[in-house]
Amino acid sequence: MEAPLYNQIGAEVGKIELPDAMFGADWNSALVKQVVDAERANRRRTVAHTKIRGEVRGGGKKPWKQKGTGRARHGSSRSPIWKGGGTTFGPRTERIFEKKINKKMKRGALFAVLSAKVREQEGLFLDALKLESPKTRYVAAMLNSFPQALGKSIAYISGGNKEIERSARNIANLEVLRANELNVLDLMQKKYIFIPKDALEVMKKTFLRNT
């Protein structure tokens, strides 16, 4: 299949041949949702942490003697049933949210998302992006050449050009993604994606090796 090829000032300069396996896949909402949920879970940080009775400060002394007081037996004032005591069954940082998704499913969901972006004309292919110097304004000028993407959430897929990655860091709504590290969650969170030819070659080598 073919897609329009643009230069960095927004003019169409020809066509680019795209691999059908990567950009001609059918949409599979169930698969995409499963992979997105797994990637969100794998990024989740466990923050909430409650203390059990052995971690609460104090409570080393037995509140009163075992017998003869007429009161219930207690060994520590930090028991979970006491005010100021430990917490029973509270959230702990040891909890693991990670979900396993095999490579074939990840790749299938990634191809489905990339294909949907191209069909909806939200995937824009560039012949190259050459900066006079590593300055943010040059990347911003390129983005301004594509009015349909202005104000939208954008991902620029880099083939490994560190100057472009540094120059794009201060631009709002723009995130630079490495071509060999693409994932479904980041692409789904962006409206438009810019893919230069060098990044496309890296994507082919990375994701089409075993197809």
C-alpha cells in the first residue's frame, strides 16, 4: 500500500510504499484494549502502603497484666483493633499489578493501531527532518506546516536522531518516541503521528523480523 510523503514544510513530494503487514491490518478492539490495559498495569507504581502492627511505632509494653484486672487480654497497644494500631489487609507496596502479554499480541495490537492511524489520515510520513541546528524553533516550524495537527496531541517517531529528540522536548503536546520502542499505549494517547523514512526503516527491522 502507498501513503503520501511530505517534506518538512508540509508539501507533498511523492508517495511512500508501506508494508501491508504493518499498515494494512484490520482493527481489533478487543486485542487493543487487552494490550493497553496490560501496558497501563505494567507502568503502574505502587504508592499506597499501610503499616502492620509490627511496623507501627510504640506498643512494646504490655498494656496491663494478663490476669486479675477484669479486662480483656492484650499484648500490645498497637493491635489492629486499637486506635493507633496497625492496619489489617491494607494496601502494601509489595502488590504486583504486572500483566503478561506475549509478543505476538503486542505486535498485532501495534499494527492495528498504526493501520488505523493511516486509514484515518492521522499518520503523516516525512521524507526527512533536517535541522540547521538543534533548536526547538525548527521542530516547531515543521509542526506549524501541518495545520491539521495544530493543538492536537502529537507523537514524532524518531529513528534515533538525538538532536531532534533534544530539540522537541520543550514543545507542548509533542512527544518523541523511539522507533524500536513503539508501544500501543503511547500511540493511542496521541492524535497524530509523524513518521520519517529513517524511522520507518527501523520499525520494519524491529517489528517485521519474524513475520
